Amino acid sequence: MSRYISPVLYILLMLVGCMAFISIAGVRVGLFEPSTGFTMLRESVFASLILSVLAIGSLGVCRKENNIAGQRFFILVLTVSLVYSSMWIVFYVQKSGLPKINDITTDIDTPPSYMNVSFIRKTKENDVSYNEGFASIQHKYYPEIQPLFTHLDKANVYLAISELVEKRDWEVVANYSQVGVIEATARTPVFGFRDDVVIRVMQVEDDQVRVDMRSSSRTGGGDFGVNAERIRDFMKDLSESLNKSFMPKMSSVR
């Protein structure tokens, strides 16, 4: 009987793989909306769990038939389906406790403003204006998101920022070196969602230069912590780059 079950499970495994691929690739190339992609991905996880149950039942049939080759195949199907479904379930559990906000900034009082990004966002995408209601939520969940202060020259700091933006392969939307503002677009690694970034460099008192950064999602009400992680990583790399290149006296907060 296992020889009849094997082709069925093989086809089901291929269908789960195709569904997962289409859900991700379709969003990346813009074939359908992110909500559709998430729905397809969720259904592929459910299908993968059902496939795992079927594989376990098939293993029992193989043991009765003493079919070693069949057992190996069903173990393979079980392993692949469990790894796939577990990966997304763990991801969801880890991110489920994060707040549903999509705009993070190091300056919640006077966030850096988007200038050119407002012209490239579509009407159905999120507005570029900052939602003041996010400030208290960010302070609670991401208190480590702070501006960077340095005694370095403003021009050198801006140059280091530009190099890091280029290194990350972000698409530069606007570059205003005279006023110390750079706008860029980053893409998430899996679905390729476009998130916009604006970085502001200002001269402040005590001969210090202050660097503020804002990262916000074009679509969706929540970002699964991506924007906060982007700012955290960028500021960390910027601090290390400035220390390595110029050995300044720096601090992450005033």
C-alpha cells in the first residue's frame, strides 16, 4: 500500500514548496498584495503540518510491510515538512509579542522628515507623516533606539553614513550633503518589502554632531521589529566605523 501513498505525498510536498515559493516571489515582484502573500504562506504552513501527520501515518504502514525504502522516503517527507512548518511557527511566536507599529525613529519629538520619499509612495501605501501615537509605544518596546553623538566633523560623519548606505545596497532617493540629509529605500530579505529610511546629521551645542535616523514601512500596520532592528544595526555599524576611522570620543546618548 505504501507504494500508492508515496506518489501522493510527493505531489503534496511539491505543492507545499510551490505555494511557499509563489507566496514570497509573488510579493517580491509585485504580482499581488502582501496580505495575499501572507495568506498563501500561512496556508502552506497548515498544509505542511497536515503533510507531517500523513507522513507519520505512512511510516506505520511501511513498518507493517517491512518496506525500508518507503520508510526512508516518508522520514524525508516528515523531516522536510516539520522543518518548514517549525521555522515559520517559531518566527511567528518570536514576533507575536512585538508592537504593531511601522515607523521607528531616534527622535520621537522631532522625527527626520521625508522629502523626496513622499513623491514615490503610492496613495494606497502608508503616509509619510509621523504618527505621534507611536512615540510612547516605541519608548516602551525599543528604548535602546537613540541618536548618536560625536565630536567629529559633520562632513566626515556624513561621508561615513553615505558609505554605509552604499555598502548595504540601499537605493538612494535623495542626497543633500549641504544640509546633512540622506533618504534611501531598503528591502526586507525574504518578501522584499520596501522600507524608507531618512538620516539627518546636525551640528548641536558643545561642538557635537548629532545623527538621527528614521525607518518606516511602506505597507502594513506592523513591521515585526524590522525597522527598529535596521536602525539598531546601522547605528552600531556607524559608531564602529567612526571609531575605527577617526578614533573620536563618542557616546550614543547625551
